[in-house]
Amino acid sequence: MLILSDVPVFYTGQGNKPQPGGFYGYIAGSCPGHAVTPDARRVLKTDLKVMKKIAFTLFALLVMAGAASAQNYKWAGGVRAGGETVGFTVKHKFDSANGLEGILSYPWKNGFTATVLYERHIPVIGEGFEFYYGLGGHTGSWNHNFSLGVDVIAGLEFQIPAVPLALSLDYKPAFNIVKKTKFYMADIALGVKYTF
């Protein structure tokens, strides 16, 4: 609570009543017997302008920091969902072109799959857009059967300039080679990742 009794620009007395209405009326009303002088109005208005400038500066710094992290992120984590699976993804970039991605997927059938991929990123279209492709492997359990196989991935990622988010659309076919030999060709998914 703001204490005004020690501020010299406020005064007290029998004939002084708090000025009603608005922000200043609220301040005066919060301290019975105190009224707001013209000098106090000027001080409070100046303080409000300074606070607005500080808030705007902090907001601008946050936006710039978000843009920087979106364009040059080292880590990203989020969700990936498509017609065949839904799950979580974490990506680490060693530099602007090379990185590793880990995906923990839960097929719509019983089971789970853990996938690790090496990926190569190439800038395309315009600022913030990257095409990526990669190769890796998976292990897990589908319908209570152990699985192990090889995966490839190709996709397009957009890093939003104003906020630390990356959106992606990718295609990740897989070939299972243990327990049950089979191609899984329908893994097309959207991803949303927080970048930092």
C-alpha cells in the first residue's frame, strides 16, 4: 500500500476532502483526511510516465531476446503430433547447420517409441525458414512387442521472429528390423517447440 502521509506535497486539515474519481481520487481515498495538491498531481503523472517508459523498454528487450533465441537457438523442446503418433520432442543444435533430435512417441495403438535423429538444417524461402533432413534409429514397444529400426526425416521449420517458438511440419518414415519387419510410412506430424 502506498503511504502518502510523509509526502510533503499532501496536506491535511478539517476542510480537506479527498478528490473523487480516477486514479488520484483512489490514492487520496486510500488515505482518509489527505487530499491531492496540484504539485502532487504533477509528481504522480511524471512517475506514471516514467513507469510506462520502463515497462515499454522491458517489453522491447523481451521481444528482442525472444527474436534472438528464435533465430539462434541451441535447444528446443515441445510436442509433435500427427496421424500415427503423438509425443514429445527435444532438439539440440551444435551449430546453425547440425543438430540432434530426440522424439518420444506414443502411437495411437498400444506402445511407445524412442527415436534419435541426426539432422542437417538448410536456410530456405526467407528469414526464419529452414529445411531439415536426417537419419537415425528407434526402439520401443508396439502392442507389447520389442521394436528396433531405422528412421529418416525431412521437414520444414519456421522460427517465429518475435517469440521463442518454432513450428515444424515433417515426414518421418521408419523401417522396423527387429521382431517384426515392416515399413511405417504414414508418420507426418506437426511440431511446436519452445526455443532457448
